[in-house]
Amino acid sequence: MVEHLAVLDVSLVKDLVFKTVLLGLGIGKGALELYIKDFFKNCIKEGVESVTGGVLTKVLYEALQQFLKIVEEELEFCNLSGAEIRDGYEMPIGQFIQNQEVKPLLGQAFAKDCRAIDGKKLGAIWRQNYSPAMPTEFDWDGVAKEYLKAVKRIIKQSPELKAILELEIQESIEKNTQEIAGISPDFNPKAYQTGLQKRYANLNLDNLDTSVYDYREKLKVWQVFVAQKVRECQEFLPQVYEIPKEHQRRLRENNELEAEVDPTMQLRYKRAYYQQPVRPILDVVNEIWEYDSYRYLVILGDPGSGKSIFLQYLALDWARTPLDKAIELPIPLLIELRTYNRDRNSGECKDLLEFFHKGNVIYRLNQHQLQERLKAGKVLVMFDGLDEVFDPAQREKVITDIHRFTNEYPKVRVIVTSRIIGYKPQRLRDTKFRHFLLQDLDSEQIQDFIYRWHELTFTDEADKQRKRERLQQAIDTSKAIEELAENPLLLTMMAILNRNQELPRDRPELYNQASQVLLHQWDVERKLLEDPRIDAVTIDYKDKQAMLRQIAYFMQAADQGLAGNLIRGDDLERVLTGYLKSIEVSNPRTVARLLIEQLRSRNFILCFLGADSYAFVHQTFLEYFCAWEFVKKFGKRGLEGGLTLEELKTEVFGKHWRDESWHEVLRLIAGMIDTSFTGEIIDYLMALDGEEEKFINLFLAAECLREAREHSTLGATAAQLLNNLKGLVKYKDGEETTSRRKANRINVIRRQAVIVVSTIWKNDPNTLPWLKTYIKSAGNSGSVKSTAMQALVKGWKDDPDTLPWLKERAQLDEDSGVRYLAVKELIEGWKAHPDILSILQICAQSDDGIWVRQLAVQALAEDWRDDPDTFLLLKQRAQSDEDEFVRHAAVKGLALNWKNDQDTQSILKTSALSDKRRTVRHLAVKALLEAWKDHPDTLSILKTCVQSDEDLEIRQLAVVEIAHGWEDDPNTFPLLKQWAQFGENGNVQDAAVRHAAVREIARGWKDEPDTLPLLKQRAQTDENELVRYAAMREIARGWKDDPDTLPLLKQ
């Protein structure tokens, strides 16, 4: 048989334990052909007669060899030796691969669209038919995944097999599947799959990318879709309750928000919302199939948060599933509600079922066939965009239709999506729809998207890496850009901008480019041309930007200011009309109203909030356009409507430097004007007295300096600002204060100064030496030194001198606080460096700083527990270190990592009974109970603790643990009775023992005849008030019907 494999060019895996199983496969020509037929019956149409036998025989042996090897490796992972595997499993595994159910399961891996092998089914077949049982750790799902990967490699390496599969697999599967399922031609799942893919497969960039790039056709939704996370929001929608109260009132008046919630209830709902876990959205969707009570979902989110693409992803997931599997799965029906509402209003359909049959849908489905599936619950119905039914009355009708639909087909699963503002949850909540809110993308999801985007859209490796890193750095280093990137739509827009143009380091240019992309959606000309009342009007993107500048300028002057991000419809109309007049548009008010009407139906940079109010989709755009308008006015200085430099300083910066909600606007202005003017503004800010505001004027000045384009022209100004900031690092130096609040304030100022200097002047050759000098200087604040150390490591981690300097500080600095900070940074940043272990060992044993030793011991126990010297060192520290915190860290490390070692038990016993500090004794007692409860010494130690430990908490703990852990011991109840009357001598510790004993007797030995008399005695005669109260409470709780209880309670 080995020669036969050699002829087929099959190389046996070296040291394969199951080699005999493979060599004995299909002895006899007929048996082998039959095996091949059974194995490939779900893959090759009309059997295998037309296929070259040698090809399938070869791949069959290669596949089975890989399967046997994977099973063998999994058994080895379960700690079985080769001999144990051979003796115990060789014969049953040979029978297993001959099983009539197993053969086609393994062969299914060769199916063209196979994405998974049913590992659970393989496991079930083994459990039902073969012995011995697989080890408990054996992972059938893992075996199935590895086997599928191996088969894909075999197919890739076999051109003959690949050609066979390409020509013959799919057509046969589709034909046979439809015949078996009895699906009529007018209910064609394959055609529906094709329709879904044609409509949704390509990532729709039409509204974001105004150019035509080859990469666009390559981007599929499933390639770039990042599954969001959600948080349940059944009673609380953060965005609703965080908008201004005045706007909440207007929303209610327009019937676009539920009735006002009592503030107490609102606080309760808010607390409940933030206590909900953040969960992957796909997990939530899976639950609708697992639990009947979770059948219905509402997914809420901001504009651009990915509601629609998520539903498209679910539909495409089914559409891309092989047909033979897809027809067994629930069919997804994706309904765009704006289309359904339009079709229903026009009379094209009267209800949802007829809409699937007659409406403007991707593929019309026969309603009679569909109804059968709906009744059986084999459908996932997804209603997208409830918010896009703009008229509130029409929206209520759509919700009624959804209600009626779920009543008629109660087994179907339903998902509804909507924007948050304007959504009223009560009606769907009353019909058991669970509500979830899409969360912003987190840093890991953003990074994942950026990586995938660039992998898919770039071919040049160097260009790909450079631009990917450039975009990631822009997000990492700018809070404003990071906030934009948390929105999937805006993140996609950034990726597009980053492709063919240099992503600007200065944010204003990024926002300018971003606004041009978004404003491409605001198809003003089309809207105006549709109206016969007005002449043709040309409004380009520059006009649109000008409108937005004036809107932002108006909003900043309103009562709510920039923080409010809100403009009333009549104010918006007035601003737009004024601009349109300035460019001599005829019928400006009519045009303005048409533009506002369009804003109500689409989300651009500006969006409709409901109740005749509007806002910028993102705060960043409000800030940018506001800053740009000030810059435009400054550019007209000397002209009507212009802004002089003095006015810019006093009226803009002078009025708003204290208000941090304005700082981004002020920073943007500083970066958009000429550097010389920025320098004068910085001089102005430095001259202000900002001490009462924690010198926020100087920190703002530094941020403005960073925005300036040409630092070199601001030499004297920059030098003075740097000196001022370095002076703040020594603010109130030498001044003593007993006020914690004052001390905290001083430290906040100093630490902020360190951060600003180390970031903005990072490239200054004097900054790094300055940080090192500050850290080493005696008398400086420990928390400020910590900030300086973190800044040094963050900014200069790759500097070749940083690691040697830290190692020197960790071992030789005279200040134990500096040594602690250095050790901490070494642990966090250079854990893998070979020198760190020896430094920690030295620090743990000989550093005279308590916190240094403790930190070193903790790190050794957590990250170097596999080093043979760590156990010895921890035992030494646990027994002999003079400080309780170090001993505590050592005992904790021993209990976590070596709890079953005899030496650990001995140390725990000693520590529990004789350590000087209660924290160490308490930890040791808990560790003994966890790992050594059944050891005969443990009970003895607990009894000693009850009687003699100085700490009342430890004594109470020991009483409780004995009562619970040894409740079946006949000596426990007598002991507790004894302790319930223990040591009435005014000793608080003894009273704590009595208190615990009384409580445990009452709850664990209620039916004992001695219990109630004992409790009555303690309630009446114990010298300690707390013990008497505890006894009285237990009597009232457990013997409320006893005739003596009420009189006793009245005493």
C-alpha cells in the first residue's frame, strides 16, 4: 500500500501514529472506489465516473492523512502519549472514517463555497458509536477548522482538482437542492441571492467619493464591514436626554418625543443604561434565534453609525451561503421603509406581504410561497430606516403595519433600525421589541478597518504601509480627528481622502476636504431645478461652505453657544436668505425654504433634529466652520464687516479663553491665520492673568503655538512661553499648605505644564535633559515626577539612552520615589528585555523603599512566575520582609501561583497565626480556605484565630467559615454555642465573636432545641449592644410566631 501511495505522489507525514489506518483504507479496488464515491458525493455531480480516478484518489489520501494528523495532534494536546493514542484510538478512528455519515462530512470540505465543517456533528457521531470517549479537553470544532484549512491548501496545490471543482460542483448542487426542496420556479432562492448581491455587495461610495477609482469595484461590504458593539437602552437614550432642555420641550410639542420623564426615574434609567454591558451586535442578533422572548430588535444609532450596512451585511451573509445550506436557513427580507411607505401611499401595495410580491424590491417573491415561510418563522425581516419616513403621522402608520405583521406572523424574527432623535420607543417597546444603541467605534475597531481598507485598496506595499500609518497617526494624535473616526461613515471618508492626496497634518485642511466630500451629497441644484417657481440657480460647494460658515457663526452667538449645537428653523431660514441675497439669487426666501426642506430629508454636514430644529452632524464641523468664518472676517479687516487684529484678540480670544468649549475654535483660528498674527495672539494670551483659571491662558497659548505653521518666525515669543510654562512646573514651590484641595490644584497645574512642554517642545534638544533633571531633583513633587517620567518614556522610548537611563534610575537613584517610577516603566515598556528580571530580583530583596520592593515582588509573581528563582524569592519575602505590604504581595503571589505547594501551605499557616499585620493574616486565612480547606490543620488554625487573633474581622471571618465549611461536623454547634457566650469582659474582639456566632447559630441550626433559648439569653443579657441587637433581629426573623417574641421585642 505504501508503494501505491508513492505512485499517487502522496508523501506520508513523518511519525504519523495512525499510519496503519491510512494504509488499510479501502483494501480492494471496489472498496476504494466506493469510498471515493461516498466521500465526494456532495461535491461532484453525477458521481465520479467522469473524473480521472487518480486525481480524486490522491486528494482523498492527502485529506484523510491531514485529518488523522490533526486528530492525533489534538490528542497529544490532551497530554496523551503516542503509545496511548495508538493503543486506545487506532482501531476506533479507523472505523470512524469509514462511517457513512462521516465520509460525506469530511468530503464536504471540498465543496466550492464550504466555509465550515460541522465539528459538533463529528463529535456526536463519535460519542454515540465509538469508545473510548475522547478526553474532555478534545476540541472537535478546532479539529474541523484545521481540517478545512488543510483541504483548502490541498485544493490550491492541485490544478487538476481545482479545474474539476470549478466546472462541476455548483451547478449540480443548485439543481438537486431545488428538486429535493420542492421549490417552485416563482420562488427562486438562487435568483434572490443574486439580487441581494447585485444590490448590496459593492460598498456604496457614491456619496463619499466624487472621483472614479479602480479600487471601488473591488470593495465588498463583507470585506470592510466592522461589526459594531451595542448597549441595551430599553428605557434610556443618552442622545435624547443630553440635548438642551428647550429642544426636548419642542420635540414633545411636535409629538416627536415621549412625555417628559420624572428626573428621579431618568436618573435611574441612566444608571441602568450605563450598567448594561457593551456587547458585539452579532451576539445580540444570534439571541433572537435562541430565545423566543428575544424575537424583536430595534437598533438605534446616529447618522453614519452603520445601521444600514449592518442589515446589508446580514442579508449578504445569507446570499453568499451555498444554496443547499441557505435554503435551510431563515431567508432575510431587507425592507427600506422609505420605499415601502412610498409604494403604499401610491397604491402599489396595501401591506408588507404584498410589498414583497409587487413592490419596488430587489427581487419579487411569490407571496403565497413566502407566507408559508413566514408562518413557520423561517424569515428574518429587517426594516431599515424608520426615521426616513419623515412625516410623523406616516411613521406611526408604518409602526402599525409592523405591529400587524408581527401579530400575523408571530414566529418571524424582526429587526428595525432608526436614528435616535425623533424616535419614540414606547409603541415598539410595548410589543416586546428590545432596544439597543450602536456604540462609537473603539480604537481596536478603527485600527482593524484602516488595516483592511489599505490591504484591499493598495497594491504597492510601501505606499500601503506609509498611508496606513499616516492615517492611524492622525487619528492617534488628534482628539478631534479621533472623534470623527469613531463614526463609520466619517472614518470611511478619511480613508478615501487619505488615498490620493496627502492627509494634512493641520486639521483645518482635513476638515475642508471632508466638508467638500460630504457637501457633494447636498445636491442643491437638482432640488432647485425641480421647482417651477424659481429660475435656474447655480450653487457650488463654495457657496455651501459659505452658508455653513454663517450658520456656525450665528450658532456660536446663540444662548447655548457652541456647546448647544442647535439652530431653530426660522433662524436657519433667515441666515440662508441673507446669504442668498448677497449672491443675488432671485426669490431667496423660497430658495432657502427649499434648501431647508432638503435638509429635513437627508443628512449632510447639517442635519434635521425634529421639532423644526437643526444641528451639525458632528461638533467638529460646527467648530471648524465657526473658526473659518472668524478667519474670513479677519481677512476683511479694514472693510465693512471685517475684524481687526485687536478685535480678534479682545472680542474672540479675550472673551472665550476661559471657556474650554471654545478652545478648539481658537486653536483652529490660530492655525488658519498668518503666523505673525498668531504670535501676537500668543503674546496677548501670555499677558493675561490666568492664575484663578489654573493658567489656562498659557496652556491655550501653547496649543496655539503648536497650530502655527512657521514656528521659526516666533522665536522670542516661543522662548518666553516656554520659560513661563517651565516656571509653572515649579508653581508655589516651597509653599506649604494644609489644604488638600489647594495641594491638588497646584499639582494639576504643575503636571499639565510638564505634559505641554514635553509634547509641544519634544523636538527641542533641551527638553529631554530638562525632564531628566526634574525627575532626579530632590524635593520635587512625586506625582509631578511621575508625570514627567511617563512623558519621557512616551516621547523618547526609542531613544537609545532611555533604557540605560531608566535602569540606572531604578537601581541607583537616591529617591525611592524615582526608583519606583523607573521600575514601573521598565515593567510596562521593556518586560521582555533580559536585564529586567535581574533588576527586579535585586529591587525585591534589597531596595530600602517599601513601594519599590512591593512593586518588584508583584511583577515577579505576575510575569516571571515560571522563573525558578521567583518561588524562592517570594517565600523569603513572605517570611522575612520587614514591611507588611511587601509580605502581603509575596503571600498573595504564593497563594495565586503555588497554592498547592507544601512550602506555601507552611508559610500560609505561619502568616495566618503570627504575622504582625492584620492584612497579611487575613489574606493567609482566605488562601488556606481556598486551597487547603480539607487539611486537618486548617480547622485548628481557624479555631485559634477565633480565640486569639487581635483583629475582630479575622475572628468573625473564622467563625463564619467554620459554621459554613464544617456545618456537618458534630463539634461545630457546641463550639458556636460556646463562642456565643465567649469572654464577656468588655473586649470588642470577643464581642465580634459572639455577634458572628449568634448569627450563624440562628441561620444554620434553627431547629436545634438549644438555639432559641440561647438567642433569648443573648438578647437580654449580653453586655454588648450590637450582640443584643443581632440576637433580637434573628429571633424576629426566625421565630416571629413564637408567643415570647413580641413581648421580648417590646422590652
